[in-house]
Amino acid sequence: MAKMIVGGEHVAARDGAVMEIHNPATGEVVDTVPRASVEDVRQAVDVAYEAWRKWAETSAAKRAEVLYKTAELVRENIKEIATLETKEQGKTLRESQIECSRFAENLEYYAGLANKIRGEYVPLAEHDKYGLVVKQPVGVCAAIVPWNFPVSLMGNKIAPALVAGNSMVVKPASTTPLAAIRLVQLFHDAGLPAGVLNIVTGPGGVVGEELLVNPKVRKIAFTGETVTGKHVMEVAAREVKRVTLELGGSDPMIVCDDADLDAAASAASVGRFFNCGQACLAVKRLYLFDSIADTFLEKFLPKVERLKVGNGLSPDVRTGPLHTAKQREEVEEMVQEAIAGGAKPLAGAKRPEGEEYAKGNFYLPTVLVDVPPDARIVREECFGPALPVFRVKDLDDAIAQANDSQYGLGSSIWTNNIAKAREAAERIEAGYTWINNLHVAYDELPFGGFKQSGYGKEHGVEALDYYMESKSIVIATP
Ligand code: NAD
């Protein structure tokens, strides 16, 4: 049994309760983890509260050293951790390895910022006084992490939090705690003092809820569904806790008549179907200029058909299973509802057949045209391998449809015309616009949604601000 890590110790739930972790490709039990109670969470928060001041007083160089060393250990153990992630999450081993590498790179990025955090000297009207603005850590932070990128989305929170001098309690998704626990152990192996980083496993309604209400937790860093994020914000408001919310998305991709269609077709295929379509910034709506739509589809559809579906541990597999049976059902329902409304499938729209697929949550990469604009697959977030494709008459039409969504996470435009690219970048209501680029987040750039896709940013130097308070100090020099 894998255990939680609290105060540097591996611990079970006090009442001994456990949860099974299942492999989405085979249905087999991978391992069990503790099912924490509210008391278990309180203890972890108390331990983090005890630890944070000492960590805040630790030198920036020491904080950076721990993160650099952890990154090194992640790379040394990458095969083992990635395999664990594939077994619990379902994504391909290659995708898990990329995610673990990104985790390490993210730690190094923030480790490099540790000694660059600075405040301000502010002259005041009275000449014998001056002001300083200093940055202080917030205190105990909670990281609430979803199952689709259990490694990188945890890293996005831990790295800036620890560099800024906070302590943290991590709550991984109930179905993906194993790689996360292993990684938290590596921080300790790298010399992180006990209690600074803790991980508690259990259901969102128990573990997550206690983190939201516990008065010693001063900041919640949440990634998950928009509906859960709204709840997090409401509860956090009662104690005026700081929150950052990275929520759902329905990213539009626009392909113009002058685009490099081969590059765009590859990006649409990877962008929609990596991680079996279960990515917040996946391409979820594709808008093709009418004049190139047929040529684009001729290039795109063979790429989709070639994506081999199967167990993510097999080297030739490009798309693993959906994470849970429920997740597959939701995607199937959205696809079937669209077809009932007049949509036509050009690929997929069914489960793959054969013995190797019998026990996993597999679904074929799906492409739909003639989708009614009010179908749920357009209006809501489709978190799986299904892509609605639309024809648009010009850029105005494309941008209007792209913006017709409650979400505003990412977006892309494919064109060789700088004026069109600029117009789209300015007018699309989203936290990211990629121009002729795959939908991927960069460590160096702030990432976070507009509208109901989120509040606050992760990545970039900006993320640090969400883990620090600005304190004003006045110094009188009589
Ligand atoms: P989810 O909202 O169901 O769960 C996210 C986390 O919140 C889990 O750890 C869960 O246990 C916890 N949780 C559930 N109920 C809670 C409660 N009452 N109080 C506190 N915590 C609670 O989301 P999910 O299904 O795990 O993840 C998929 C969603 O995440 C998608 O909508 C996706 O777009 C979004 N996402 C967003 C980003 C981003 O950066 N914007 C990145 C990845 C995923």
C-alpha cells in the first residue's frame, strides 16, 4: 500500500481506511492508498503550519537547492514514475515521460527565480521617512489537483509555493495519487525539511473540503472543473482565502485559407487527441475557412485514423483509454446527442472492438461535422477524444464563433498573414493565443483562463505573486 506523507513520515489513515487505484486500460488494481478523514487532513495542516515559518526563513539559495536536487532525482527515476503514472492515469508512457520531464523543468525554472524575488524602495513626501514594499510568503497553501495531468499540475503549484517560502498540503485526485506520492518523497530525499510539503489522499468532498474551510490554510491553488472551482471560490470567500483557479476550457482552433495546412492538420490531431483528449487546453472546436475545409480534412482524417488506441504501456500506442468508465460515458453521450441532432461522424464515434479493449475505457478518436451549434459538445467542455469541426466564411465569423463560449482558456490561429494573426490574438477572449503553434503551455509564460476558465495565473514569474503578500513598511529616520 502507498501511504500519505505528513511531516516527512509515511502514514496511513487513522481509521485504516483505504481506496483502490485502478488501471484504466485493464481495470486491474494498481495499488491502494489511505482514505483520509477530516482529522487526518487537520493534522497535515497543523504540521504544515508548524513548518512554514522556519522554511520562510531559510535562504533563497537553500530553497533553490532543494528544487534543483529534486529535479535531478525526478530525471534519475523518470522511467519508474512515468510507468506508475501510465498505470494509474492511462496516458501513454511517452506522454507520462514528457509530463515528468516538464515537472523537472518547472522546478528548475522556479529554483532559478528563488534569488530574484525583490521588493521596492519608495520615497515618501516626508523627507525623513521612506517606504519599502517587501514580499512575504502567504503561509500554508493547499494544492488541489485533478487526474488528467497529476504530475505537472501538482508541480505548477509546489514549485512557486516553496520558492516563495510557503508550506503546502497537496490533495491529488482520488484516482491518481501514486506518482504524486512518489514525487513528494523525492523532495524529502532532496533535503526538504519535514512538514514543508505534505500529501493527503482521499475524496474531494472530505479532504478537499477540509482544506477549503481550515482556517490555517491561507491559499488554495485549485485545478479542476469549472463547477468545482465555483464551489472552491465560494467557500474560500468565507475566510477571504487567496485562490487561484485553473478551470475548464473549450479551446477554438481557427485555420485560415492561407495557412500551412500540413502543419495545422498535425497540430489539430495532436492538440485534440493527446492524453485521449483529456486536456484543459486541448483543441475542442475546430473552425476551418470554407475554401480550404475539404483539403484540410483530406490531410487531417488519415492522421486521426492512424492513431493507435490501446494500453499506454505498449510502445506503438498513441492514445490510451479514457480515465474512468464514467468519463467515457460522458463523451459517448455528447457524441450521440450531437449525431441525434444531425452531426455526421467522419471518424470514430464508437468503442474499438477486440479482446484487448474489453476491460479498458477505450473510445476511438472521433471527428464530427454538421454539428448543431447548441449541442453540448460545443457548449460544454468535452473531456475526451471527440472533435466538432465547423466551416466559417471569414475571420469575423471564426472569431465570433470562437468567442461564443463560457470558456476562455486557450485558442489558436493558423495563418501566414500577420494582420489576421494579430487581429485574432487581440480579439479572441482567451488567456492564450497560439499563432501557428500547438496548444502547449510554456513555463516562461503566464497561463490562466479568461471568463469561466479561471482566476489567476500559473507559470511564469507571475505565478509567484499568487504565493506572496506585498507588505508595506515605513521607516522613519529622525
Ligand atoms: P474535478 O473538479 O472533479 O476535481 C479536481 C480536484 O478537486 C480533485 O482533486 C477532486 O478530488 C477535488 N475536489 C472535488 N470536490 C471537491 C470539493 N468539494 N472541495 C475541494 N476539492 C474537491 O476535476 P477533474 O475531473 O479531476 O479534472 C478535469 C477538469 O480539470 C476539466 O474541467 C479540465 O478542463 C480541468 N483542468 C483545467 C486545467 C487548467 O489549467 N485550466 C488543467 C487541467 C485540467
